[in-house]
Amino acid sequence: MIFRKSIIYSGGLLAYALVSACATNIPTEISQPLEGSPGIEQVRQQTAAYLSQKVRWGGIIVQTENKHDTSELTIVALPLADNGEPNDSDNSPGRFIAVIDKFIEPQVYSPDRKITLTGRVLKTETRKVGEFPYAYPVIKVEHYYLWPPEPEQVYIDYPPYLWYDPYYPWRYPYYPYPYYY
């Protein structure tokens, strides 16, 4: 009887652990795709047709600029994965500006960080990228999620295999080369 109870309790704990491991802190507005959400190219070409339409876009932050009562993020758009995270890709549909109604810390929302946002199309604004005039779609942000930074890849350079040979520099008289077994 006691054995049966311990199996039931351990099964319950295992189920709880599995369910909690699948939990995520990504808001549902970010993780769920929007039906009929236009792309950046469509909004750039026909802004009037998409004014105040809800979009879900994401990408890499280029610049964070704080104004008097809002913050503006300039973002290079990237295609989104199923969970809303921007994919690492060389195919960018363009840039856009996200307007947030509060102060955003520029050190946290720094360049090269990934972000996904939902909001409504406000207008298209022409600014320069270098010397090139560029039409930026501007959206008013309702929800946003800053993705955690990716860990750096560490490369470990191991010494050559022969360094582990006990007779390494004086091989010949003690240990014939190549190794014959």
C-alpha cells in the first residue's frame, strides 16, 4: 500500500515538473502570430491602407533614443520564428521605428539585442541611413519582449595530441614512430 502511494506521488511530481518545465514567460501577444498582419514592405508601399492596423514585428535593435515623453527604437526587421523570436538571417525586409510611451534604458535596450513587439501602424517617416533617405514605418507599441542575450561561443584550443606522448621530443630510441601495435 505504501509502495503504491509513493508511485502515485512520484508520478504526480514528475507530471508537475514536466508541465512547469514547458512554462514560458513570453507574453501570449508576442508568442502567438497575428492573423492578417501586414509585412514591412507592404506598409512602406501603402501606408494609408494599413494605418492603425495591428502588426507583430521583430528584429535587432540598431538605436534607442529617448524623447520628452516617449522612447523610439530603430529596429532592423528579421523574420520571426513560431514563438516570435527573430531568426538569425541575412534576409531583412527593412527597418522600422517602434514608439514606446515610457522611458527605455538605452544600456539594456542596446544595439544588437533581439526584440519582438506588437502595435499599431502610425505613419511612415523618412529619415536618413547614412546619406540615403529611407522610409521607416512607425508603429505605436502595445506589447514588447526583449529576448535574453545569447551566450558567447567559447573556443578552446587544445594542444596537439603528441604533447600528451610521454616520449614526445625524444621519441626514436625509446618509442618507435609510427606507433605499431
